[in-house]
Amino acid sequence: MESKPHRMSAIPRGKLYVVQCTLDLHIADCQSLKDKRRVIKSLKQRLKNRYNVSVCEFGDLSLWQRTQLGIVTCGNDRAIVDSTISTVINFIEHVHAVALLDVEQRIL
């Protein structure tokens, strides 16, 4: 069976905006890695459910009171993806269990 070569579509394509945000967090009331996992797991789940973003913990994995989170969202409207990330950052600033130390954000 012979496969047909793919043809390039003449359909105009839209833009895709991907926003990546890295957050440096301090978790003041943790006394163990188990406490940290509980707080971060809850925070990650709330962000995923509430804002439909991808979240991953990537730094300071063995420290009790520090962590870095990576958050990514994408869409075809830059204003919406910017608004989503801003809303996520605002939400985290108001979570009493963590203190936001630093934020870096970029559009890919």
C-alpha cells in the first residue's frame, strides 16, 4: 500500500500564544517534605481545576520550605492568555500557605 504525500494546506492559520511562568515560592509553616507535598499538591490541583493551566514543580525538591512552580497556558488570543497568567499569579499571592518570592514570565 502506497502512502500519499501530505500537501500543505492553503487555509490561513491563526496564531498560537504560549505563556510560560515560573514562580519561586516560600512555604512558611512546613516542618517536613510531607507537609510541603501536601501544600503544593493542593495548590497545583486548585490551579489546574480553576484556571485550566498546566503546573509542575521543578526546583528545590528536597527543601522543606521552598519550591519553584512552572505554569503554562496557551490560546489563540494573547489578551486571554496574559489575563489567565495574571489571574493565576494574583490567586497565588492571596494563598495564605505560600509566599510568592519571584515571578518570571515569557511568551513563547
